[in-house]
Amino acid sequence: MQPREALRLAETRGLDLVEIVPNSNPPVCKLVDYGKYMYELTKKEKAKLKGQGSAQLKEIRFHPNTDEHDFLFKSRHAKEFLEQGHKVKGSVFFKGREITYTAHGQELLNRFTEFLSDVGKVEQKPKLEGNSMAVIVAPDKTKKKAASKAPPAGSVPAAPTNTSKVEKKEKDPAKEN
């Protein structure tokens, strides 16, 4: 169809002639209400962006001599970040002569990745960069789905079906020597 014929047809129907694929030979055009067409395009783009979500990189900082309680406290926060869908960067910072003991930092980051292994996977292995060593852990969706199918951690297990009595053996004080 010639462009003049298409324009005349669009005018008689009260619609607009919109070029859909301009690079093809011949160009592809459509008779549509242009306002409605643009509205639908923006609606599709918004729906597309809505499903993406924005994951951030959260950083957890350690030192080579970080105590066990501090390690667990920070690791639990990292686990929460992974469950929310964010990536986590675990960093060990070395001050002064601590840089000679990079093995301590390596061991700490290995424990960190092991602690997070049930909700995440290592994206970047521990790597020394200047005076810090870092590892990046990303959320693992397959492990997250498997955890959601399992019963909750606080749930009460079913009562045992075996109702036989278990006898307690009392210790004889004379036999303890």
C-alpha cells in the first residue's frame, strides 16, 4: 500500500498511522490511536522494570582477630541480606603488621562463606587487594527455594509413635573408680 493511501485510510477511520518497524524494507506501519499506543508501551516497560528488582552490594567488615561472637553477629546480618536478595562482600582489613598474617584472614573468610553456604554461593573467591582481603557471596535462588519447602526451624516435630518405656540406668557410686 502506498503511504498516501494509508494516510487517507487513517483519516477516514479517525486513527493515526504509526511506523512500527522503520528499518525493514518496506517499513511496517499500523493504524492505531497514537495516545493509546504510547500508553500501552510505557505500561509494558514499567511492568518489565518492576520484575527486575535492584540488588545492592552490602559489605561486612572484619579484622583478622575478630572474636567469635562478633563474627557470628555480623554473619547473621550477612545471611539476612542474602535472604533479602542482596549480594554480600565480606572484607578483612589488615592494619600495620597484620598483613603478614593473611592466613588468618583467609581462614576467617572461609568460615564466613561456609556459614553462608545454605543461602548463598561464592561469586568471587577470597582475594587479597592491597591491605584487605575480600570475598563476594551472591544469593542462591535454588537453595532459597529448597529452604522454603523444608519445615520452619521453630516448628515442633511430630510425636514419636513408639510408646515403649525407656529405663534409666542409675550410676553406682562404687563403680565410678
